[in-house]
Amino acid sequence: MSPKIVDKTEKKRTILQAAMKVFARKGFAKAKMNDIALEAGIGKGTIYEYFRSKDQIFINAFHFFIGDMEAEFNKILARDMNPKEKLVAIIKATFDSFFSAGDFGGILMDFWAEGIRNHQQEAMEDVFNLKEVYRKYRQIIMDILEEGIRCGMFREIDTQTTASLLFGCLDGIMLQYILDPAFVDMNAASRTLADIFTTSLTKHKSR
């Protein structure tokens, strides 16, 4: 009988997805490697074949998450859609990405706080490089806005400021949800935010 071929990339993804569920349920500080193994349905020793520590699992989960989100954005940008449709799709994809990862925003804040408590904030910044994540996201929004202006769909605006405002709104909504999940209907928030921005940006024909 031939030995079973293990898809190592898929196995890592399984471990990371299980870890995110455990982190969301127990909090990063209280989660144990054994909890992650049980959630993934594998032995604890198998986890150590892929990751040295709980910190390393989270770091890899972060990069998987960002990579998946960027891949989804690239799919949207490649579709045959007008700038307004692209903007709506990007906003929806942002919301969907955070929730498909199992309350990723809350987990990230938990991990960041743990790093600060242990005087590792500088190391956290080097590992996660959130400044670069924000820069890439703003550029995607700016490109869509500029396309909309060029084709006459959107009015003339400062695209960098507008992109920053949209990102700020998204961050603010996510933070409110993390603090009080029952208060914010995220599906309604996604639709309303997209509607407000696209309506305000649309160039109306002169009468």
C-alpha cells in the first residue's frame, strides 16, 4: 500500500483555522496548544511539526488571513464591473473576510494587547506591519476612485483622503462590534456604508 500523501499547506490551514476558533472562544492568553489540537482533530505533536509555538501559529494565521483577503480583492478588481460595483464589492469582502476568520479583529486586538503587556510592541509591529496593510488597502480604494473619476461616474474628490475616511469607517465599525457585538448589525452596516459612500461619490448630471 502506498503511503498517504499529506498536503502540508492544507494541514497548516486546518491548524490555523482551528486556532482562530479557539482564540476567539478562549482569548489568546488562555488558549493552549492542546485546545487547538482538539479543535483541529489532530494530536498535539502534529501541531509542533508545523509550528513551534502559539505565537507562531497566530503570526501565520495573520498572514494567511491577509493573503486570502488580498486574493479576494484581486478577484474583484479583475471582474468586468464598473467602479461603483467594485467599491461595493470591496466593502462587502472586507466585512466578510473578518467574519470568515472567526472574529479576527477581536483576536488581533487581544494578541496586540498581550504583546504590549509583555513589552513586545516593537516586535509585534515588525511581524504584522499593519502600516503596509493599510497602505495597500488605501491604494486599492484610491485606484477604484480614480477610475470612477476618469470615466465620469464619480465627482472630483481628494482620493487619498476619501480612501482614508472609508478605511476609518470600516475600522470604527469593527471596533464597535468587538466591544459590543449585539449593538452592531454587520450586514446592515456593510450595506449602509457602501450606499452612503457610493451615493455621495456619484456624479449627478446637470439639469
